[in-house]
Amino acid sequence: MQSQSQYAPCPNCGQSVAKKLNFTWWGGALGPRMFTHVKCENCKTEYNGKTGKSNQTNIIIYFAAGFVIAFCACGGMAFLTFFLNNQ
């Protein structure tokens, strides 16, 4: 586990004291771990602890990929149900 001083400085205030987030509304427990999502202890800005940049693009891609997977799974189940009922 990384200590607090090993994260990139906050893009908002420049402080390097950040806390790794274990859970977020957008990614549950998996998303923050995938993107090293941290929260600045000084100004409360959430950002990528490795790059020091916003995780907004990563979050959008994470949401889109989850939607596509869910859509394909539901569509596949609907097709399978339709196919099996029409034999």
C-alpha cells in the first residue's frame, strides 16, 4: 500500500497529501483501485494519484464499458429466450 506522500500533487491546490478512496458512487470498490483514485486532504479534490490529473475520462469510459457489457448481456438473454420459445 502506498503511503500518503507517494501520490502526485493535487491539480487544484498543489498539495501532495492525499487519501486513497476505497469506494465511490461511480465505481463501487473496483473503480477507485483501477484508476488510483485519491482525495486531496487539503481541498477535497478527487483525482488520479499516479498522474495528478482528473479521472473524468476514465470514469466515462468505465461507465460506457459497463453499459455495453450490460446491454449485450441483456440483449443476449432476450435473444436466447426468444430463440428457445420459437422452436
